[in-house]
Amino acid sequence: MVGFALEAFSAFLLSLAVVASPVQVERRAEAVPSFHVVPEVNFTSVAPSVTLQNISSLGSNVFLTSKDDVTDQPDWLTSVVGKPDANGLSSAPVTIVLVNKPNGILDAFFFYFYSYDHGGKVLGIEFGDHVGDWEHTMIRFTNGAPTAFYLSAHSGGSAYTFDASEKTNGRPTSYIGVGTHANYATSGQHCHDLPGDLLCDQTDAGPIWDPVLNYRAFWFDSSTNTFTIAGGAGVGADEIDSEGASWLSFQGMWGDEQYDFLEHGQYCLELGSLEECRFSSGPTGPIAKNLGRTAVCQTESGCTVATSL
Ligand SMILES: *[C@@H]1O[C@H](CO)[C@@H](O)[C@H](O)[C@H]1NC(C)=O
Ligand SMILES: *[C@@H]1O[C@H](CO)[C@@H](O)[C@H](O)[C@H]1NC(C)=O
């Protein structure tokens, strides 16, 4: 579950045909990193530790809180563990979730976990950092053919017809923002959330991350809210059976709770109608990302599927 921070790269997303017959790749023997977190509720520990096998026993109010003070610059904050090599192989498996739906629809979600979100600067002041970051892209298949592409970004995201998306080897391309890991269909600067281009993500065609080389894949049944193992490639294949699928049912937060004023150097400012803080809370996991959605977008109301980039 290690991600890497502060790098811009494009992730080339696999088609279902590739999921069904994963290519043979060199397997790196790499142990599952232990969780350097303590489960906490309201900044108070509720268990000494967690494992992937027992994390789902914890409630939705639990924050998986870093044992390290992030303002002390722990090594993992700037680590390049997980940065893809020249072949696009990352040592961090992508988590794929496949969901069958009515009308011949299959949604293939690609979840990317990063250990830290570096929010960005507004007028030179840092805002919106948090421990833990889950982002996703989704390819919708209709009667076996890819028809739409969704990219998560901050509280929203964007959707395109499959035909409109930029392809690399026939697969849609996502450009991932430096620090925030927001996904975009085009490279360059993308401003969000604040007027006047005050807060912007930067993307470019950096190192390629090819999920087909290393992933764990699961089926999700939205009528019973359960995950089952589908299979994997690379490290993801080696580890998926011992990890199981129950960890995906954890409803809590994959990072620290928003620090109180002055704790860990916390500050907050009113920006227009918004209150923005240096540190916000860690994110919920894949189960909270509307896997059973009917529309292509995570937020279904007003979802527009663009027909051009
Ligand atoms: C959280 O802990 C603080 C300090 O112990 C306490 O004052 C507060 O009521 C708690 N909040 C909740 C929601 O339990
Ligand atoms: C999970 O298992 C570990 C190892 O057996 C144990 O130390 C820990 O307390 C357990 N955590 C929970 C939340 O059950």
C-alpha cells in the first residue's frame, strides 16, 4: 500500500481484455509494508495496530493515523518507492474493482493509493495537505465495449466518452497532478475550487505508470456490498490471497484526522465562503466512492460526459 508523492506521471489504463489475460512480468519479491498507523477516533487510539485482515472490524469513525509527525518530514513523505521504472512498472499494486450492472454495463475502477497528498499553494501559502490519498479512474464497458472514461479530481472529477479520451496503445490516458494526484484527461495546468486561478494542479507527461503490470483485482457486488478476489499481476498477484478482500470493506479514513488549530502547525483561513486549512482529514477508501453508480461520475447529479477533450 505504498504510493509515491510529488511526481507527475501519466497512468495508462488497461482494457478489460488485458485484465483477463495479464502479461507475464518480472515479479519483484517485496514484502507488504507494515502499516505505520494507529487506528484513532477523536485523536484517541482504539486498537494498538491493524492488519489488512482485521481492518474491516473498525468503524467508519476511525482514522488510520500516522505514527510519524508529518511536520518532522518522515522518510516516506519524500520517498520515491513506487515510482514507475522505464517499463511503467510500479512496485505499488493498483487496486482494480469490477462491478457488473444492469443493461450490459461493467464498470472497471482503478484505484491509486498514495501515502500523502500535498495540497498546493494559494498566494504562496500551503493548504489542503493530508495523510493518505485515494484517487481513481473508471472505464465503463457496455456489452463488452469501452464506452466512457471517468477521472477523479478533488471533490469532483471529469467524464469523457471513451472515443474522446487520449489513447496510448489503445488505452485511455490520465495525467496526474503533482502532489494532489488529481486525474486529468489532458496535460498542463488545471485550476480548481477557487476563483481567479488561485489554486492549480500541474500535470505533464512524466513517467508512465502502467497498471497492467502490477495490480490486485476484485469483484464488487453492490446488492450485498461485498468484495471477492478476481486475480492480480505482479506483486498484487503474489499478495492478494494472503491479504484477502475484506480490507476493502473498511468504511473509515485512510489517514490522519484534521488537526486542531496549532496542532502540528495547523492553521486555517477563510477564503471567500470556504475555510481552507493547512491540513485536512485523510480520505475514505474505494467503498465510499459510489461503486454502484448509474451515471459515469462519482457525483451523479449534473454528470456530463464530454464528447471532446
Ligand atoms: C474529543 O475529545 C475531546 C478531548 O478529549 C473532547 O472534549 C470532545 O468532546 C471529543 N469529541 C467527540 C466528538 O467525542
Ligand atoms: C489486528 O491484528 C493484530 C495482529 O494480530 C493485532 O495486534 C491488532 O490489535 C488487531 N487490530 C484490530 C483492530 O483488531
